[in-house]
Amino acid sequence: DDNLISFDDVMIRGTLPLGVAEQNKPTYFNLNPNPATLAATISYAIVTETVVVISIYDIAGKLVSSENLGVQSEGHHINIMNLTSLAKGFYTVSLETNTGKKVTKLVVQ
């Protein structure tokens, strides 16, 4: 048969995983209060030391605010966002690390 392929004496060595590894995204991301007026508190947890950036986008997807929090250690963190410069409306808040990104909605009153 012309479609027959055979292998002989195949050896595979190594300790690397053979499947697709799940990204180390932030494991927890919460925003309170929501709706908010003057400020909102972001609570989040990260699984490895990484750079953390919090960004706010308006309803059209335009970046209106971004804060690079620098390298943060593994564990739970809290950040208070000042919202006084934002107009009333709907926004998207993203928490981005070197290994992943989580997004949530925010209403500013």
C-alpha cells in the first residue's frame, strides 16, 4: 500500500509537558463598588511575580486611563482607582500581567 508509514525504534525523552499548558492568568479579579462615583477598589490575586497594569477603556474601546503598578509578588493585592476624572458612563477595566489578562465592566455615576 502506498499510504503506509511506519516508524521503528522511536524514543522520546524529556520532562516537558506534552500538552498545551494553561496560562497563568490572574486567578481573582473583583471591582467594588460598581456602580461607582469617586473611587473603586480592585482586588486581585496573581499566581507568580509579574508586572501588573490596570487600564480603563471607554464604551468605544478608547484607552482613557492606564496605571503600571510595576512588578508585584505572588498573592492577593488591592488597588484603589480614582475615578474623578472620568465622565459618567460605561467603562471596561482590564488587569493585565505578563501571563494573562482579565476584564470586567465598570459603571461610573
